[in-house]
Amino acid sequence: MRAGLYVDRPLLELATTAWSLVHGLAMLVSTGEIKSTGAPDADPEQLARRMAEHLLQGITVQAHAGGFRPGIDPDKPNQLVDDLEVGDFVAGTRPAE
């Protein structure tokens, strides 16, 4: 925490979050319930690594540094144009207030 690697949140909450993730995966693997998740042949160690990455990176879409709203891929300019055209269309079809 002092090195600035993690968010400034209570250490016990962060540790409990990580422990819950590991414990949950361990329970799914040890009881065989992991098969019901659609990952029956997945290596538990590989799953644990990927889940830890999700925990550390977060699972929400972040806004692009260029100022695009979350969900807009700057490498797909047509997507942005389509969204802008739809926005203009909707704005033009609203009744005047």
C-alpha cells in the first residue's frame, strides 16, 4: 500500500476480497462444481492466475485516455461515427420543449 500499487482502501477489506476469490475457486474445484461453470477442463492454477488478474485489473470498462466514454473503442472509428449519428438523429426527433 505504501508503494502506491493498490487503491487506498482498508487493508483488511482488500485482503478479504482476495481471500474470498481464492477460497471460492478452491471450493468450486474441490467439490467438482467448477464443471458447472463451463470450464470443466480448465487447469485450476491457470484459472487462479486469470482470476487474480481480473481482481487486480478490475472488471469494469474504463474510459479511454483520449476522453472517449467507456465502451467506445478508439480503434473502431465507425463505431464512434455510428454512435454520433444515432445521437444526432435522436436529438433531432425529440419534440421541442
